[in-house]
Amino acid sequence: MLSPIKENHPAVSWADLIVFAGVCAIENMGGPVVGFTPGRTDAVKPNTAPAKDKRFTPDDRLPDGDKDAQHLRDVFYRMGFDDREIVCLSGAHAMGRCHTDRSGFWGPWTYAENAFSNDYFKFLLEKTWTPKKSHNGKPWTGPPQYEADGGKLMMLFTDIALIKDASFKKWVEIYAANEETFTKDFAVAFQKLTELGFKQ
């Protein structure tokens, strides 16, 4: 059952529709029902201003994939997330893949990129991750990243940081061992993420 929009809600914006589509997609890929509250306003234009702080990406929101654990904390702590939530939200990498024409990085994190699962955490712990050196028989010229299984899977530096940092790693181990715990925590953390910056 798709996540319902609550009755007596304000006008639904394009921003609301994008977030609602996201929570529906997660559910349709086998993930949890994520709560949804409308009330976002649409920006007049995209935020393309340079980052106010050089530690952050141009729009000041997402972490850079080639950074370390401290960078993850710099980005997410200022939004009110703790280490558990940072690791939990990183589990969204079980879905989708990187494209060189968008981020410069290449490849999927798991073998079931259209399904919600805890495979991301399992693979972080179980597979041997080495720096990517080549791609399709040619030297790798993209940004630094890791690979496993002969280049079939990838991880970003920020992913590997989750198993190099003791506080992060304990949550990776918990989520790798228990998909139900990951699913429950993800529903809460993702709703919190989608509701930052607007009043209900």
C-alpha cells in the first residue's frame, strides 16, 4: 500500500510531489512505508551558488563521495543526524548506481540495484575493496573510488569510511546482521531527512 497523503493537507507543491514519488519508489522496491507530510515550497530557481564552506558540495547538502568520516559528520551533524542515522541513510546505496556522466563515479553498490535490502552493509563487510585502477580494459580516469568482484561493484570513499570508523562500523554490523532493524530505522531517518527545512 502506498504511503497516504494526510487529509486536510495544504496545497501540494512540486517539491512535495518529488518527495512523495521517492517514498513510493522505496516502498515499491520492497522498502518500508515512509511517512509523508506535505508543506514544502518550491524554489524559484536551483541553488547553484558556491558552497559557503569549502567542506561541502556546491549546494551545501550532500557529502562528496571522495571524502572521509569527518566529512560525513560535518555534513550530517549540522542537519541534526547522529552516527546511527548517517550509516542508516547510507544504506540507500543498496538502490541505484553511479554514472560517469553525472557524478564521475561508476557502478552499482549491489547486484540488486532496483531492490531495497541490507546488501550494501553485508557487502561492505564481506567483500575485498581495492582502489579502482581500470575500466573496460582502460586505465580508470574518474575520481578515486573502490571496487570489488573484478570491478562489478563499487564503493565511494564515504562508504568505506563507514567500516574504517569504529562508531560507524558498529552500526554497519548491526544493519548487516538484521535487515528488519535497518528497514525500521531507515523509515524514520529518511522521513526526517525529507522534512528538514519546512514547517508542518
